[in-house]
Amino acid sequence: MNIFSNTVVTLTYKLFSASGELIEESTQPITYLHGGHHGIFPKVEAALAQKRLVGTRSRSRLEPEDAFGDYDADLVRIESQDRFPTRGQGGNAIRRAGRTATIRMASSYTVTDIAEGKVVVDGNHQLAGQRLRLRLHGARRASGDRRKSSRTATSHGAHGHHH
């Protein structure tokens, strides 16, 4: 069987920086519905189109626009620390750099610095602006349960985000 539109595909992956450093490796297979349903990067999906489902291996070089987008300096903001919930207010407390926080008027941001009552937040994906290499291995047809759930919603790819 080959990979065509509306084929449910389960695969494992390794994500590398342009210099070859391993960034992330799937610990569990991911499942997506092939055919433009936004379950995987479009360039990767195109590379897999019509290949054999079982045992397919693929390598893709991804420019920023093919993956997590260009870095947008306008998504870096300085906010007053009082805009963030503190412990006991029913929300997430501000944590040190590298943690995600939610601002009421925006989606999610990464807190990159906290100082003197100010919080620096960055709305860019941590891999925005980077050239990446993606190695897919072990593609196969999803199990019955996975096929059923993938018809209603596609799975998340690398880093748990829609691609």
C-alpha cells in the first residue's frame, strides 16, 4: 500500500539543526491523516506522497518558512509582572526562563527573563527562524483505534504543535 490522500500514517522522526545536532527524537510514534489536513509540515507530506507506506524512510531539509516560520521580533514583548497570575490565583505562576506562560490577551509566550517587576515574553516558536533537517523512519498504517481518531482530528507533530 502506498501513501495517498486520506491515508492514516504512523511514523517516528528525528529532528536536527542545520549543523546536524539532534534537537528532538520521537519517543512514541506520531499519527497524522495524509492529504492536506495540517497534521504534518506540507513539505514533508509532499515528500511522503505516493511512497510505500510500510518501511518508508524520508529526509527533508526545511527552511524556516517550511517549518516554524521566520523569527518575528514583534512577538517579543516586555510586560509588567502584575499581568501574570501568581501562585494561588488559579493560574500558572511565572517561572524562570524557558517556561511557557499565558497572557490574558494573547496565546502562549515563553518567558525569557524576569527582572525588576518586568517580564520578557517571546511568542515565537523556539525553533522559529532555523533551518532544520527531519528524518522520518518507520512509517506504517495506523492501528484501528488510531485510524478512527485521526479521521476527526489530526495528530500533533514535533513539539506538540500543528504543522
